[in-house]
Amino acid sequence: MQSTSLPPTMTAETAETAGALKQRAAILATRGDHDGAVDALDRAVEAEPRDAETFAMRGGSRAALGMLSAAVEDFAQAVMLSPKSSSYLDALGVHLQQLKMFDQAVMFHVNAIQHAPEQEQPRLFVNLGRAMMGQGNHAAAVELFETALAAEPDLHDGTINLTNALVAMGQHARAIDVCRVALERRETTELWHNMGSALNRMPGRKADAVAAFERAIEIDPGNRRSRHMLALLKGEEIETIPSAFVSDMFDDYAAYYDKDVVDKLKYRVPGLLRRLMLDPRTGKFRYKAVLDLGCGTGLVGVMLRDLTDYLKGADLSRNMLAQALSKGLYDQVEVVDVAETLGSDDRLYDAVVAGDVFGYLGRLDMVFALIHAKLEPGGILAFSVERSEDADYGVLATGRFSHSDDYVRSTLEAAGFVVLSVAREQLRVQAGMPVEGMLVLARKP
Ligand SMILES: C[S@@+](CC[C@H](N)C(=O)[O-])C[C@H]1O[C@@H](n2cnc3c(N)ncnc32)[C@H](O)[C@@H]1O
């Protein structure tokens, strides 16, 4: 009798075995032993290959072990076996987001919402909004976060994501209002951090931003992002932005970087770098080997590919490099922190370019020395920086560095370069305002 109510492949005996294995896996996972849990769940899948919950559990443990692709496969299997489960659909979407597959994630999140009971929907709206932010659709994301918060005002994740999206859209005053209301309900380190980030971008609110970051650190002394922002605001000696901070930021930005900078920010640097490479003062109109430092998604590569026989891209962010690779322009790419090394190859280049990269390094003497060593005699260096009027280099409200004309020239010369030109240019538009910078061309004698 009992076996007739079970799926066709399942006997009472295997069901019991699979059940016991799942129970053991759940205990192991709670203790943090995800290897043990995956082991038990592998056996549970063998015993009962049509149980959606087993796949979802294994997906959770594989994700905890950093096996993201395998986790996505498990959640996809769970969804195939139980296509109307909002929690499996949502989990699949969340893990697709971690693989930066935002278009696919949106599809599963929408599906999850359709099948979820009303009380679960606010949380699912937030996850859909995050996927839409990944696609670069901040306006739609804001609407979703607001819908979620209207239904459940205490949804902390909703407030954090809403304020992130508003700051990304340049709507700082609105972000501050949202933080203030949420902080009246409950103080968290993330909310104070976002409050500080929004205040920092408003004219005349530096002291308030300092107070907000200090409060964020009081609540969680381990909050490194707030510590970094506070150090910048207090003018403490900072020579570079921590590389983990930069790579996390660009890993998140990678999927919508091209659309954002080209359509919204009217980013001009790649075209300006091409112009420099063809400047008669270089004495060149074609190159043997070009190294694109901080190549990001490859927008500079698009502009330079036809000028060189060999093109290498180097960047801190794996996701940015993945986008660059997908353009099929680079002969080689490498994950590299240019503050330390320019890569593992011993090739000499006849040009090194860096579009909008030195804003993440303050001091430039070290990187100029590294570049000098990578260039053959007569090789050129072309790069952009944001322009500072006074200090050698200073920190902008965006957390990036700007550099002065004098500092750039003297540091290049000290590294052994001849400065060929330093030209003032508009680099992009930000929050409706032109961002002024310098396009610099130098040669190794
Ligand atoms: C604003 S993007 C510019 C990307 C590309 N050059 C362009 O013009 O589109 C800055 C890039 O520099 C990279 N970057 C920042 N600091 C770096 C470092 N220390 N080492 C290597 N790459 C870095 C970031 O990961 C990001 O891809």
C-alpha cells in the first residue's frame, strides 16, 4: 500500500535510506561540515534521484564550498523536479546572480514571485531587484525595493539595496532620507555606511559623513569598508585603495559597466587613448605589442586592436576580465594588481596604456617604475587621470584619486620618462557634470 503513494522509482526502503542521509546532511551542514553534507547528499541522490529537496540541499552546501556552477546545476535540477516551488526558483535565481548571469536570474525570480504566497513576496521582490541592478536597470530595481518595503517596512535587505541603487543613480538626498527613516527603526552598520556614502557625495556634508562612518564602525569594529572611507575623509595618508575593495566593486559592476559608461557617462577615454597612440610625437602608427593595464571589459582594446599585432589585458577584477575575453580582442589576459606587478610574462612592449585606472592608485612612482621596466626603448605610455588643482594627489568624494599636472610630470620624469604631452580633456559626465581630467603621453628614451 505504502509504495503506491511514492514516486515510481522509490521503494519504502530507499525512501528511508535517502531520508536518513538527508537528515545526517542537514546536521552536518548546520555544523559547517559542508564536505560531509555533500557526501551524504551524493548518496541520497543515488538512492532517490527524483527528490527535489535533496538537490536543493546539495546546492546549498556546494555553494557554501564555493562550487557555484555545481550549486546552480543542483538548484536547476530541483526546479525541474518541482517547477512551482518558489523557494527553489528563488535559490536558483540568487545563485545565478552570483555567477553574474543576471538575465537568467531575472527570469527565475519572476517565476518565483508568481508561485509564492503573498507573505513571501517582499523578500522575493528584493532578490529580483538585485538581479535587475546586475542588469544595470537601477530604476526598475528601485521600484521593486520600494514595493517590497511598502509591504514590509522592516525588511533590512530591502532598505540596503534601495539605498545602494539610489546612490548608484546619483540620488543622494533620497538615499539619505531612506537611511534616516530606517535608522529610526533599527541601527545597523550597513545602514550607517550607506548613509555615510550618500552624505559624502553631497556638497558641505563631509562632517556628517565622517560621523556616519564612525557610527558604522562603532556598531561593527570589523567594518573595513567604513574604515577605508573614514580614513579617506580624514585625509589620512592613503596611497592606494585596497585591492580587495576595488576587485569586489568591479566584479559587481562588470555586467553593466559597458552600458553604464558608454550610454550614461559618455565615457571618452578609449577614443582619446587611440588618438594619443596615433600622435605624430610617438613616431609610430603601428605597434608590435601593447599592454592594456586595468583593461576592464576591454573598451580600450576595442579602440586599439587594429593598431597592434599583440594585445594583452591585465586587471584585478576577474569578472571585468571575463567580459574583456568575451569580446575576443585580447591575445592574453591576466589577473594582476598593477600596484605590485604588471604580469608574469617577460615580454617587452612598445606601448602601455591605462584608461581610468590610476584613480585607484594615489602614488604613481611604483607603477611608473614597473611600466618603464616593461617598455622597450622608444616605447610609449598613454593614460588618463582625473585632474586635481593643488595636491600631488587627493581623494575625491567618489573615493577615487585625482592627480595634479605637476605631480604626474615630475613622477614620470623621476621614473625615467620623457613627457610628450599632458592635455586637459573631459573624460566623462557624472551626475550631469563634466569630469575634467588629463590625457598623458610619455616615452621611454
Ligand atoms: C574604470 S575601469 C576602466 C577600465 C578600462 N580601462 C576602460 O577604460 O574602460 C578601472 C579598471 O581598473 C581596474 N583596476 C583598478 N585598480 C587596479 C589595480 N591595482 N590593478 C589592476 N587593475 C586595477 C579595475 O578592476 C577596473 O577594471
